Amino acid sequence: MDFRWNEWNTHHVAVHGVTPHEAEDVVRQARRPWPLHRGDDKWLVWGPGSGDRIVQVVFVIDEDDSIYIIHARPLTRREKKRYRRGQE
């Protein structure tokens, strides 16, 4: 799996306290039902990040099949509950 990073998306995920490595790990470790297609060629995945936090990552797949992450952030408390219920 190849990821494409530039100044914009590196900065954008950093604003939310997520590193490129952490965002990539969430995408690589995605298990059903993830990733979910969200229209406009966007994909959404929730998964384990660093420590005990759960991270949301939104990405697109470029024409060369590389993954371009456009958004990443830790889940809210409510989202974490929903995620954990789905893992049981």
C-alpha cells in the first residue's frame, strides 16, 4: 500500500494530533466493515491509533492507486462507544 503525503495533508492531520505514520497504520489495519465508501470517491475508516485511542481517517485513492489521506482525527467519546459496540 503506497501513501502520498505533501505539506497540506501532513499539516492537516497534525492539526488534529495525528501523525502520518499513525494514519497509515489505521488504514493498513482496517478490518470489516471498514473502509466504508462515503461518496465523492472518499473512504472512511475507524481503527486503533497510538496508545489506546481510536482514530478516524478519510482518504481517496489516486489514479496511480496510492492513498491520499485528506483527514484524520481521534474519535469523540460518543464515536468510541459506537466503535467498541461494533467490535463485540
